[in-house]
Amino acid sequence: SLESWGDEKDAPQQSKPSFREENLAKQFSKELPPIADDFTKLDHERRVAIATSNGFSYDEASGVTSILNALTPREKIFLADKNMPLRHYRAEKGNLDEAIRKIKSTLKWREEFGVEDIKRCFDHLNNSQQKSDLSPEKEKELTQLANIIAHENETGKIYSRGYDKDGRCILYLTPGRENSVDEINNMRHLVYHLERAIACTRRKSGLQKVCIVIGYQGFKLTNAPPMSTVKHTLTILQGHYPERMHRAYICDPPLVFR
């Protein structure tokens, strides 16, 4: 459990998580089914070979323990699930220092970007009990966030539909339907659908990865997002969601990409 990943008395300098944060962490972990490992023997052999070639030993159990020991009690509150340290260790191929640096960066990003609020910004609109538990300020904040994501979603530029043969959710991105030039709101919309796709995979199969299909039908350079938005998208996918993509497919790429 999240509570077993550290004793607050060991880190008196850290601010204590709020009662709401602790309850949210417990609630989220209970809502989702057990996580199944989503890797092959070949994946493991490649990681070991890369780690060895770079002078690192590769021991997942020891690496995860070291990562957890390096996190503060507050940081552990924002872990997406119990396998998040393992995904970061695997992504860095045994480079423990880099895995710790990147997971700390991701946990800070998840808190500051408000990932948990993005995931559940629509819940209070259809749940009177949940709505009554919110302060007026928080209700206003979540309603504004829901309106932002609803606007970004009007053209259906990102959506989840169906699963691969093993039960991984398929996330579709259609840049030709871009309807916004607001970079931050674009990223909120992306994170909303990424989190939905991950949750769908877990509920369907217990696995941890998703498949991504990027379809360029109707795409024109005139409606292409700014380069900063493209870079921001890659930063989120590569830096904050490691070991989350099983396969990526690009359909109908424009000539400029070929």
C-alpha cells in the first residue's frame, strides 16, 4: 500500500500530505484491479544487455527498493500506481540515478500539472455527493477544467476505442482535427485521454500499456500545432509516461513526413 512506502517521522522536513490527498490515494488504488506485468522475456534480456554494456548492474527488485527509499512521503502520494518505480527503472535500463531523477521530476509534474484533477474533473458534475464534498473554490476549478477539456474534445481529435488482442486500449490521435492553439489546454486534453486509455487497459486486462494510432487524414500544415506543442507532447509521453506504449502506428502520413 502507499502507506507502507515510508514513515513520515523519517522525513520531518517534508510537509504532511493533506487528509484529502491520503484518501484519494487509497480510493484510487482500490478502484483499479491488480496490475499485470506487461513485458516479454526478450524485453528483459535487451534491458540487461543494454545495462551491462553501459556498466550498470540490472536488478529490478533492488532498483525499485532504492527508488522508493529515495522518495519522500509526499512524493509517494503522487505515484500513479505501485509499478511506477519499476517502469522508470526499466526505462533507464538499470541507471538508478537517472531513474530516481526522472521519477522525482514526474511526481512533481503530476502534482503541479494537476493530473488527478484532470482525470476526474467531470465526476462532480454527475455526482451530487462528490459535489457536496468540494469547497466552492475547488468546484469552480474543476468545472473550469471540465469546460476546457470539453472544448478541446469537440472535434474528436483524441479518443480511445477498442483493444488489441491482449486487451490493451487503443488511443487514436487525429492531428487533422486540431481545434486549438492553446498549448497548456492541449496538453491537459492529451493527459486526460492518456489516463483514460491506461485505466481502460487495466480494467480490461490488468496490463499497463496502450497502443497509439496517429491518423493524418485531413491534416494540413495550416492546422499543424506549433513546434513547442509538439515538443511538449513528446516530453510528456517520453518523460512522464515511460513504459506505457506497446505499439505506435502512423496512418496516412503527409508527404512532408516521408
